[in-house]
Amino acid sequence: MKILVAVATRHGATREIAESVATALGAALTDAGVQAQVEVRDAGLVRSVDGFDAVVIGSAVYLGHWLEPAKKLVESFSDELCRVPVWLFSSGPVGEQQHPAEEPVAVEDLVHRLNARGHRLFGGKIDRRTLKFPERAVVAALRVADADNRDWPMIRAWGREIGTSLANVERSVS
């Protein structure tokens, strides 16, 4: 089984989430006796999704939206992605939501378009030393403190959940 974890990140924190998901997903498949190859790639460098049995796509969230490389990946390969199991995740946002009852990232369309099996929102990481001036200005305006809000046990558990789901499908097909 071959799985792609494609990620769009600006400063690397979302890629770290993707790598943790990939590791946990692969471990769950191995534990279930399924041979798997899990690849983490930058979303902007994905040229094809052919040959993958499942895909996880993640993006950092800026102003409530995914980064352009992740959106372009979905647009470019939506037909192919609809043929395999797909999961989505977002990293961020930061600051307080204006409307707490609303989803803080606009992915509903992507979930429906890809018939995704789920979307998870994980906390992000803010380190002003890695930000460009406009980003620092936004963070300052939102009064967001430097922090790492990524919940690693939750991230790993989600990766294992995906791996277990894929192992169950693999066993039912075999």
C-alpha cells in the first residue's frame, strides 16, 4: 500500500504535523501486518497522485484559508483524488475566532469535492522569529503570544486512526 501525505506549510510547523501523521499512520499499518510506503511531500511539488492508494492533504491556515499549493493540488487532481480515500487536516488558526460556532477554516467545499473521510483542525505554532514583517503585524494585532499549540498525542492518534481504517479496508479486499 502506498500513501501520500501532501502538505503546504509556510514556516515548517505544518510539515512537522504531516511527518507525525505519516509516522503514526505507517506504524498502524505495520502493526496490522500491512506493508506500506508512506511519503511526505510538499503539496506544491506533487506532480501526480497516480499510484497512491490513499492521500492525506494538510495545510497551514492563514486568514481562514488554506495555502495556495494545497488548494492547487486539490484543483489539479480532484478527479484522481475522488478515486482513493482522502483525509484533510489544517494547522492553525491563531487568535480568537470572530464567530466561535463557525469552522475557523473554510474547507467544507474541499471535503465535499473530494468525498474526504474527514477533516481535522490542529493547533498551530507561532514563533515571531520565523515570521516576515506583515505576518508579525497580524500576530501582534491579534495579540497572539508565541506558543506551540500542537497536540502531539492527538495528531499521532489521528494518524493511527487513518492507518487502522486503511488496514481494515486492505484486509477486507484481500
